[in-house]
Amino acid sequence: MPGTDVHITVAHLYVPPPPPPQPAASQPPAQHSCTLTNSGTCIRGGEFCRQADYGTTGYDADGQAWVCTGNTTHPHWE
């Protein structure tokens, strides 16, 4: 249209990128107290375990996990 001035203003919106993710804090490995035998000592791999413990996980004095498994009549820590 004659005599009509049209002005268009374009606004630029700057959105900064998100900050990089923070490195996960290193956490020490979970500490487990040892699983005790009937005689009160820590379990050891290869030892017999109680039938009631069959299928459970126990820990030796070094924190290594062992599973009570094997023969259900005479299970042992593997």
C-alpha cells in the first residue's frame, strides 16, 4: 500500500547450552561385615554352610561375596 511503512523487528533469543554433567563422585565400595559360621568365625570359600543359608550370599573377612550353594544336603560357600 502506498504510504504505509512496515517495519519488522526480529528479536534473537540466546539460550546458553546446559553446563556439562558433573562427574559422579567416586564412592568407596560397599563394606560388608563378614558372615559368621556357627563357631563364630568368618566364612571362607569352600567351607560348608548351613542348610538354612542355602541360596544366600555371605561375605568373608576380606569382603568377598560367596553364595551358599551346591548339594542341598551339604551346601558350601562357592
